[in-house]
Amino acid sequence: MPDSAHTRALVVEDDPNIVDLIRSNLSVRGFDTVVSTDGNRALQLLETESPDIVLLDLMLPEADGFELCRQIRERSAVAIIVVSARGGERDKVTALNVGADDYMTKPFSIEELLARITATLRRTRPAAAQDPAPPVIAIGDLVIDLAGQQVSRAGQAVHLTPTEFALLRELATNRGKLLTHAHLLRRVWGHGYETETEYIRVYVRRLRAKLEAAGGQPLILTQPRAGYRMAPE
Amino acid sequence: MQMSAAAVDRFPDSPPLLSVSGLAVRFGALRALDGVDLAVQPGELVALAGENGAGKTTLVRCIAGDIAPASGRILLSGKPVLADPLAVAHQGVAVVWQDLALCDNLDVASNLLLGRENRRHLLSDTRFHATAAALLGELGIPLHDTTRGARALSGGQRQLLAVARAMARKPSLLLLDEPSASLGVQASRRVEELINALRGQGTAILLACHDIDQMFRLADRIVVLRHGRVVADVEPGAVHPDDVVALLSGQQVDSSARRQLTRLHGLVDRLVSADPSSSLSLILSALGAALGNERLCIHLLQDDALVCAASLGVPPALLSAWSRLPPGPAGGPVGLAADSEEPVVQDTAQADGAWAAFGDLARAAKVASSWSVPVMGPGGLAGVITMFRAITGAPPRDQLDLVTLYAGYAASAIERDRLLDEVTARNRVLETIREMLETLAGPIPVAEGIVVALQSLRRGLQADEVVLLSQADRGPPRCRAFAGPAGPHRGAGAASPALLGIASQVIAGTRGDGVARQLRARGGERFLAVTFAAPAGPAALLASWPGGQLTEDATALIEDAAHSLRLALEREEAGLAHQEAAALRRSQELQRGFLSRLSHELRTPLTAIRGYASSLMQPDVTWDGDSQRRFLARIAAESARLGRLVDDLLDFSAIESGILRLQQDWCDIPLVVEAAIACLPPATAEAVEAEFDPGLPVVWADHDRLEQVFVNLLDNALGHNPPGTRVNIGAKAHGPAGVTITVADDGSGMPDELAAAPFEPMRRRRSRTAGAGLGLSIARGIVHAHGGLLELDRPAVGTRFRLWLPVELPGKTGSDAAEHALLSRNGRNRGQPAPARTAIPAADSGRPAVARNEVISGA
């Protein structure tokens, strides 16, 4: 179990049973939990409580879950796991597009909940110091500061979410090498995620949108049906 | 030099023989000639017209060399003419003066040969006279005795002699000053003949005179002098004698020509503003006045016969015989004129000729002669105008011309009338089409529009009855609309069975190609039928005329109408299809929404159950007793909730598929209601008040299901209203065969969007007491399965549901408690409409079943 002594979770959910479930299971494992049953309150709590992870129910009675997710993402790089009773692929892609790091469907088991929380937290924590990669990688006009988890392009800082950064780091430290979908999913999201190809597609698209100049040199190259690679020198 | 156009034509390349330019002569202060220009070609006869003192004689004298002009030039064959008569004579100019200038003391021969005598003449008298006589003979002048003294001759003879003398020299230019001023008709004529003969030989002739008629008889050109100036240089053919007179005197002469012109203007004005039907009479009366004759008639060509359209002063006997004439000789002068398209002048009606067939009539009517002039319109012969006279003889040329002129007016009037008729007819047709199109394209529903359109069509066709039939799916033809003398109808209305019968035959028999076909019935009625392909099946449009008189445009109009009706029917069909599509889309949306909500409703308790159970099974955690108990209680509660949801869903599904099973027995309503109330939590049960009529009959029903209905209604009343709401259930008998139960609350009333469709699976915000929102829907399904009715009232305060149950369904009662009632999808119960349904997929079927919202008239 990762050290969760100071990990705080914001739970945005209106079903009391689920709130009870999550709160009980998280507190017994040492998490702080803060609960909000409506969207506006949730945004306030985001400011005041600075949670490490947000568990967001898409089907809130008074709010549009996707919109709320987008607003949270706008304000913070906090890890977001969305929970939904609907399970369609379209919903999943939409959720990822608006900034969610992970997507969980109801009904879920507690094991699954905990596993996803752990994976997401790990991904969004800064890398350990013994990482053999060089501390700074420069590609074209991009400067990737691995230790500081910062990226700048042509001198301008680019804001990336932890997941985006994790994916970029994986690609950049294996520059020129073809990385399969499965490999990327396992490395960035964790075990059990190897088949979630929508995740990888959405996040590659997000990286490209943020890092590649329109009409300029592509940064991430697609190998159809196989995987991706960072453009070689 | 100006030459008239005809002169140019006749003498294209020759230069003028005589050319006068800018001639001016003054006698003291008087300007006898003031800038005169004149040109005469060889062989041309120019008449010089003018009143006394206008300058004619002066001009002649100038040209003859008798006086010298003050200015200007005279050229003869290009050579100037000097004021020397002898020299001028040598240049080939001969003059016949007004006073003739004969030598009275000499005889004819001497006068004739004066100045041209030669030695031989002088030597021999005989030869002298022979020459003279020969000359006179040559000229055709009947002066045989050349020895007569000039003094002894008559005025005419003297004139002739003077002319002969002038002509004897064979001049190239002959000047005549008033040659026949004092002559009688016969002599005048002879002189004119002479002059004409000379002209024919190529002599240029300048004739000064003031006899207008003579001018018009002889001259190629008329030059009018007035106050020493040339005021006109015209051709006789181009001008009226009266106009020349007017020019001469400088005043408007109210000649007969001018009168005629005024009359014509007046006629035109009247015609323009007159009623078309009276224009022919107007023309005839004007013509009669113009001719000074009052017996006229006009025949119009209609369908190969000449029909008398108007007449003036024609005796009745003749009129009736001539009311209708065939073209050709059998039609008398009228028919002949029509046939030949030329005027037929019958000098004598009695003689063999055009009047041959009508000789007696002519006598009786005192018709001695007639003229028939064809009236030519733009499309050929339009009619014939005939004039009758009581005296024999041919009409003067100008009168004939006048009649032809009036005939032209008549042609225009006839054409105008014809065009007006055509326009009126076309207007009627266009108006009809416009009305129909507006009606059918407009906002009113197609079914009504068709009725109005048929009315318009009936007017436009001037038909007796018009009917539109359509046939759908090989069923019987159905009458969509009918318009008849008594007014329009949707449906068959008062259409005669004969008409319907024919229409049905037509729709079955003919091709639906939109072409009109005529049919005739035994009774002499005529029909026009058009069949066309409407979206639902073949359709037929039929119109009937009892008298058998179809209008000319009927065929085109009915075909156009059929086209418009087809478009309207297509629009109707499209509208229906659109509605169906919209209903289907709506139902599919509702389905999607429903399924989505449903999945959510089911997953929520499942999540709790799974979550709590897996929490309890975590190996690495030990839960305290409170938590454990709480988890387990939640598992139990959510399982129960899930169970209820599933039950509701199964009920709903069974109702939708029509397979709801009822276990019926005789039920005591009060007992059922009380049982329902007992299901409620005690606190809320207190808010419910029940009252029952004494003597309430028992009903044949499923006790448990009825209880479910009441529980749902009470749940709805209590769950959606603020706490403290009171609920009242009442039941009373409704006649001997039914029971009415009301469940009323005084709460906040139902929101509008829910009240619009209260029994649909509800789209509601998530509420803690929620089922899948199926409660009311299930309640209604159960009530309908019993043959009853459930309705929502919206009183001023709160909400009220009204339930009606039959005591028993006919044929279904029995004491067998296990009997169940099966209800078909479109169940009809004693005249109640089938409920509108939204489809939910039945349990096993993969396809949604859609029912159209229809009002089915009660059995």
C-alpha cells in the first residue's frame, strides 16, 4: 500500500450509500475524505481543501458532470477519476477529453476503486530521483524538465496534467523507439490498463494539441495499429 | 429642287425639263411671286392651283418669257430662260393664254399655222388648208372647216384651236393658263384628252387652273400657290380635293371629307367606351349616317355560317330570311362576299347575279342594288357589311371606300369582343386555378382544402357536380369531397349515386395518367373524368354537365385541377408520414431516455450492495461492529429496493406487452383501500383519510393488483408533496355497473410538464424514494386491464386522480378465482378510446413495437 498518510480525496457524489462506502474504505486506509453533493460546492472545496485526487460522479442531479470535470481541470492539475453508471465508449472518451485521468463504471468493487486510486496517484506524483533518465531533455524548441515536471516550448511554459506529463516523459526518454499501446498504457496508467486504448489515443491527441505547432514538425509519430514514438533527432 | 417621291419614281434619272428657283416678281409694292421653286419633268403634268391673284398667271408669264422676274432663275433643259417670248418659243415652250390670243380676223388655218407658215403654204391655199386640216386631224380636234373665221367659232372651238396652235409646234413644255375656264363639259373633256395625249408624248405640261376636279383628273402633281408662294406640292392621290381647297384659300373648309373625319373620330371615341355588345350597332348607325343611307346590316362569321349580328332599317322579311346565310352563292351577295373576300357590288338586284336566290325578297323589300363588303379581321374573314339601296347603280368609289373603312372598324370591334370573351373565359379559368392553388397550398388542413377547391372548380367548369374519389390499398373507393348545386361536402354528401357509380368505374378502369376523358351517359349528360396516381392509390376527379354543354377550356382546367389535387394529396400523405416519423422518433427518444434512466436506477442499489459486500470481504481491514452492522443493513435495504425495481419493471413490461395476468375475485373496495393504507409507514398513513359510500358494490378484480394501484397513487400523493399534505380517498357507486374512486391531495399540484403526460414513465430528478418512475404507469395499466379508466384532474389546489372500475366485464365473470383476463393491445372497452402508448421493448423481442396514436371510433 502506498503511503497515503497525507493524501486527501474530494468525493463529489450524491448517493449516500456510495459516499458512505468510499469514505469508510478510504479513511480506514488513512485517506482524508471531503465530500460534496453538488458541483458548486465541489469547486469551492477544490480551492479550500487542495485535494490530491477527486472522485467525480458524472450523474449529479443539478450539474453536468463533464462540465464540472472540465472546470476542475481548468483550475487544477489534480488527479480526477470519474465514476458513472453509464458505460459507453463515447462517455469514456468524452470524460478523458475534458481532463479526467481515469474512468470507472458502477457498480464497482472496492478493490477496483482502490487499485485505480493508487495507480492514478502514482502516476501523478513526481518521478523518483533514481530515474536513470537525464534531468532535462530538449527536443526541438521543447524543454522537458523531468525533475521539476515542467515543460516549456520556445521559452513559454506549457501546462500539462500529471498524466500528460507522464506520457510525455515515457515517450521522450525512449526517443526514436517504437512504444506499443500496451506498453505505454502499462507504464503510464498501470497494470490492468493495457487494453484501454481510448486512454492512449486521447492523451496523445492532447499532447499533440499542446506541444506540436500546426504545420510544423510532428513531435509524436503514429505507427498505425502498433504504437507511438517520439520524433528522433 | 424638291420632287415628290412618285415623280422620282416615274422620272428616275431625268433632270427636270423646267426648273424654277427663287423666282420673285414685284409689281410696285405688290409681290406677285415671292420665292417660287418649281420643277417639271418631261411627260409630267403639274397643275398650278391658286385663287385669283395668287400668282399663277404671273408665273406662267415668267416662264413664257413675257415678264422679267425681279430675282430668281428659270432654266429650260438647263438653259436659262430670258424675258424674250420669241426666244422662249424657240426653246420649245408653247403657251395657251387665258384669253387665247387668237386672231379673230383670221381663219382657223391661219391661226393654226400662225408664225409657222412656209413658202409653200403661202403659195397654195389648198396646201395651206390641207396642212391645217391634217394637223387638226392629227390632234383629233373636230374642226373640219379650216376656212372658218376664228370669230365664228364657239368658245370651245376657239379653245381647241388655241391648244392646237400651241401643240402644233410640238413643244417640250406646254403652258396652259385656265384652258377650260369657259368651256362646257364636252369641250372641256376634249381639251383634257388633248392634254393627256400630249403628256403621253413626253411633253411637260404646266397647267394653271382653279378647277379642283380637273386638277385631280389630270395632274401628276398639284402645286398650290397662295400669295405668291408655293404652299404645297402634292400628289392628287395623297390628298383630298377639300384639302387643296383649304390650302388655296387658307381656311378650313368643312367639306364632306372633314365631316366624315369628324364623324369617324366621334365613332372611335364612342366605340372605345361602349359596351362591346353595342359596338356593331354603333358602327352601323355611324356608317349609315356617313353614307346618307339607312339600310345596312352586318353578318358575322360563326362556325361556317354568316349570322346577322346587327341591322339598320332592314325590313323584317328580309332580315328573317337573312338571319343566317351560308357562305358561297347560296348566301346571296353576303355569301359571295364572304367566299371571295372581295366586295360584291350588285348594281341590279333583279338581274341574275348574287341576288338570284333572293329575287322575290329583293322585290318585296324594295332593294334595287346592294353592296356587300367583307370585314377582314386579323384571323381572316370576320364578317360582311351589306348596304341596300332602293335605286340601281354601282356605288361611287369613295362611298365604297368609306364602307371598307367602317368595315375595318367593325373588324376591330368584333376582334375586341372576341378577345374580351376569351379574356373573360380565361380569367374564369385562371381565377379557378388560382383559387384552387391558394386553397390547397394554404394553411388549412388538406381535407378541408380539397372541399373548398372542388367548389372553385365547379364554378370554373360551370359544371353541375364535381367529385373526387380516392382508393387506398385496393379497398373500396372513398369519396374525398363533393361539390354540387346544394353546396360542398366532405365525403359523398348529396352526390348522386349515378355520379358515384361512374366515378367508381372510372377509377377502376382507366389509367391514372392525368388525361381528361369524356364520357356520355344515357340521359345525355356529359362527364369529364381524370384519373391520376395519388400517393395512397389511384384517384379520380369527375365532373358532370347535365345539359351536355362542356366549356371549351374544361379539359385543360380539369387536368390542371387534377394535378393540383394530386399535389395536395401528396402533401397530406407527407404530413401523415411526417407525423408518423415524428411519433416514431419521439417514442425512440423516450425509449432511449427510459432505458438510460432505468440502467442508472438499477445500478445504483447494485453499486451499494457490491461495494458494501466487497468492503466487508477486504482481507487487510477489520471493520468495527457499527460499521459492519451498518454495511449489512444497507445491503439488505438496497437489495430490497432492487427487488422492488425489478418487480415494477416486470409489471410494466407485462402491461406493455398485453400479457398482464390478473387473478380476479369479488373485491370489497374499502378492504382493498385499507390494506393499501396499511402498507404505508404509520406516520404518513395518518395523513390519509378514506370515505366510502354505503352500498358500494363489490367489483370483480385482482385484490393484490388493486392494492398495488392504491399504494402507487398514495405513494405519489405523499412522496411528491411537502410534509403535512393531506390525502383523501373516496369511493362511490357510478350507476349500477361501476365504481368511481378518487385519490385527492391538497399539496403543491403537479408540475405542468409532468401533467402533460402523467402516466408516461416519469422523467424526474433523482429522488430518494424513487422507483423507476413507473408507478403511475403501472397503476393505469392495471386499471385498464380491469376494463377501467384512470385519469388525472388538476383542481385549483393539489392533485386528484380519478379511477373508474366496472363492476364486472361482460362475459368474464365467474366464481373461478383463477380466471385471468387477457387484454389485446388495442383493447376497446365500452366505447372508450384506446390509450395512447409509448413503446417499451417487450421482454424478449428485439424490435420496438410502435403504435400510432389514433382515435378509433367506438364500437
